[in-house]
Amino acid sequence: MNGAAPIPDRLLERAPQMLRDALTGFLPEPWRWLVNAVIAMVLILAVFGLLFAALTLAERKILGRVQNRPGPNRTGPFGLLQPIADGIKTLTKEDIVPRDADHLLHFLAPVILLASAILAFAVIPYGRRLVAVDMDASILYFFAVGATTELAIFMAGWSSHNKYSLLAAMRALAQLISYELPLLLSWLPVVMLSGTLSATGVVAAQGSWKAGWFPAWNVFTPWGFAGFVIFMVAALAESNRSPFDLPEAESELIAGHLTEYSGCKYVLFFMAEYFGMTALSGMAVTLFLGGWQAPLPSLEFIPSYVWFAVKLIALLLGFIWIRATFPRLRIDQLTRFAWKFLVPLALVNLGTAAFWSLSAAWPGPLQLVRLAVAVLLVAGPFVLLGRRLSAGLAPRTYAYAP
Amino acid sequence: MLGTGLLKGLAVTARNLVGSFHDDARYTTVEYPEVKAALPEAFRNFPFLVSENADDPMGTLRCVACQICEKECPPQCIYIEKSKDKKPDANGKLQIYPAVFAIDTSVCMNCQICVEVCPFDAIKMDHVFEIATGDRFLELLLNREQLAKPNSYFHSIRPNEAAEVDARLAADRKAAEEKAKAAALAKAAAKPAPPAGAPGAPKPPGEPKPPTA
């Protein structure tokens, strides 16, 4: 895929490709392409399906530990069979559809949600040679597909014929569209500076070493760091994760758009949430954390897909950590945070990236000035906007009633 | 600055996550069916009948079927039938005993009034709480065989209260013995006179275990 790889191709690096070619090499050309595509699909579904199962367990275990309790520990050793037990339980549950629901939309909503979440996996480069579909505009495709989830959630809320579902769907629209903007603006600088919309191209652009050992990942530049943070906050909101889980706010809206779903369809929603979270984390790794690149030149003997997995899992654990820590925002706080804080910051970040790009050729000592100016461009708006955002709100003081 | 509070919060949860693996103070969950939290001594749930001897619980019940607890019980969950005959109690003295002593634990509200009013320290509050059954009528109606538990059990659940009760009973016993001795001496001194003050058997309810030899 990425032809100009300067690193020696080791056996483990080539192993997935060789295995596939050994399986399908004898087929004539159009059939070979088709079978290869099917193998890629099955692999993605299997790997991320298992990751989903492991993630639900890890999440419950970690949340438990944070809350001074052991988490699930009744099924199998250390509760390792919990995902299987959950699966059996939910699959055998009755699937209840409300009488007044729009049956077709009610059925389609989880399907479309899950489909759009899975489609996003197609363009992420999992390794040097591991990408299912290598498109020219794969980043654009990724976020276009990701925007479909909004439609699916509104379908779920509307078709359920339930006031909580509808309220949640409206909230979800407000939230997801609000956060779509900072999400898109946060990765624009990456595309600007890499000069490509292809995910493999972006990874390749981060493949060099500064001073022979420091990785040229985007996150290690001032604009890249700001972009990464904005991206992750927006990704939290886009995947409906706590503290931005307003669409399914249990304490306010029963279960939001999930209220009228049960059994298998309910699981599909959860699967889509975790798939969406995983896909967005994978894209964050690709855009900002150097994709499958090793963090040090001396560590390049470890296969690229292992590095991708390590970074992906680290980000996913970060999602869980955040869920374990923060309480849910109010809807007005949520949208205000997006429009008054993240969007301006992301816009300023475009300018920072432009400055960083134009000043790349500054000679010797001026590089320090360049760094200082860029850091100031990132930190200054953050402090100023943050002060305005929390003006009159914090620190809170409490007084007893007289 | 915006965000410092968030970082502090993240640090708190991270400390708790790591601490739960090595710090008992951060991992306080007791896994109930296997491990049981130690109950405080004053915990009370359902009364039981104290018997002096674990080998013969029915023969050595402290209860003499005076029925005070039955009359005092606010939800009226105690049912007692006096025996027609008398049996020697733990001290060898002939006493009426409860032929039937039943407590309906589905009615009992654990108010401890039966314990407060018992002049014989015969009924005490238990520490049991796992009494779920499949039959809410018969199996929650405990008879005297199920209610009787030895004094050693009482010591094991409430060491302080049991020691205090034992000391009081022993002191009362000793005082009664001395009184009986004095009475016997007085009787011996006034031998020729007709037997005047000898109604030893009927005892006031406030006075525990009458003297025995």
C-alpha cells in the first residue's frame, strides 16, 4: 500500500499479507479481489467484535476498581466470561416493539447506526500494509460516514413514539451537530500540513524522525496537541460517552433514545457506541499519534499493527478513565462549551497551524521563537476563552440558609 | 485556569484505581456471601431463647413460661403455652416450662421489648439475618426447638452483655442461697414453733432463679 517504506520489511510485518496471499493467491484476478475484501471485512468484524467484548469487561472492571469494588467477578475466573454471559442474556431477551412505533424505522435505526460505525473501520490504516480500503479522500469518507449516526439516533428517537425518546433525539441532534464542527476543524490542520486527505498519506507524513530519534507525530507540535485535545473532547461527545452522554441520560430521560429498545436491538446500539468510540480513537491515532509508527527508531522491530493496537487501547482506556471521573454536563453547558470554546479554539488552531507551516524554514535560533509563538497561540486563547467560559460560574460558594 | 479541576479529578480516580490493588483502605468492598462483615455487638435481629446447656436445650431453658413477653409484644408475634407439669431447670429446681413457645418472625419487628421485660434473662436478641425461606407461613414461624440456643452462643455474639448477665445471675443465686441458709437457721432456732414463714416456692416475678442446694 504505502510503497516508499524506508524501514526494512521484517517477516512479522509482512505476515498478514503473506497469509492472505497464500489463501487467495491461486484465484483469478476479479475473484481474488473479492475474496480479499471479504477476508478484510470478516477480520475487522471479528477483531473489533472481540475488542468490544473485552472493552465492556475492562470498562466494568475499571469503573469498579475506581469505585472501591471488584467489578464483575462471578462468571469464570475474575469474571472473564462476563461478556459471554451478557451476550447470551441479551440475545435471549424478548424484543419488544411499541404498538404505536414506526416499525420500519424502529427496526432500521440500530441497523443503520451499527452499519455506519462499521463502515468507518474500512479506511483506518491498522498497519504498514493493513488497510481495508485505501482511498484518496479516506478521512473525508470517515467523517461523512460518522455523521450518519446522527440520522440513526434521530430515527430511533422519532420512531419509538415516546416522549423521552424524542426529547433525547432532539438533544442528540443538538449535541452531535454542535460537536461535528470542532471535530472537523480539529483535524483540518493535519490535512493542511500533510497535504493529503488519505489516511495512509497522513500516517506516512508523520513517519520521519527529528534529530534522529524524536517522532514527528502531529501531537508533538503545538497545533497538533491542541488539535488532538479538541478532537478527543469532540470524539467523546460524538460517541455519546460520559460526560457527554446526554442523549441517553438515565437519570433524566430514562434511557433516551434507547427507552423503547430491548434485547438484541439494544445491544446493537451499545455495539455501535463502542464501535464508534473505537473508530474515532483509531482515527485520532492515525491523525495525531503517528498511526502505526513506532515511538522510537530502535523500537521499529515490533510490527506496525502492534503499535497501532497499543495506541488504540491506550486511548480507549482514556475514554473509560474519563467516564469514571466526570459527571454529566447539562445540555446548555454542553452546547455552550462547543460553540463558545471548542469552535473558536479550533479556528485559532487553523491559524497556528498555518504559522507553523510557513515558519518551518526559519533559521537556527529563530526556531525557538517559532516554538514560543506557536505555544502562545495555543495557550493564550485557551486561557482567555476558558476565563470567559467560567466567568461568574466558578469557584462556587455555598451558604447555609439564614 | 480552566481544566485544572478536571486534571485533579482524573488524578483522584487514577489514585483510587491503582490504590485498589494494594491499599485496603481504597478497596473496602466485602464480597458478601463468602465473606461476612463483622456485626456490631448491639446488632439485633429476632429473639432467641437462652438455654443453659447445649446438650439438653429443651431441659435447660431459662424460660419459665411466665408469658410477660407474650403480653408485652407489640405486634403479638409470641405464642406461649404453659406446661401442665413441672420440670427441673438448670439448677435442679422444679419449674413450669413452655410446652409451646413460638415466634412468628414474619410479624416480629425486632423492637427488643420482650428482652427488656423478661425477668429471667431467658430471651435475647439474635444476630441472624439470613432466614429467607421458600414458605412464608410455616418456615418463618419458629418453634422453641428452633429458638433455643445455648448460653455459649449468646457469649459468642454478645460477649459483654452475656458476661454481665451471667455475673448478675450468679450474684442473685448466691444471695438467694444465703437467704435460704439464714431462713433454715431461723427455722432450726424456732423449731418448736409452728411453721410460719415458709412459703418459699411462690416467687415474685422480679426475682430470678430461686435458691437451690
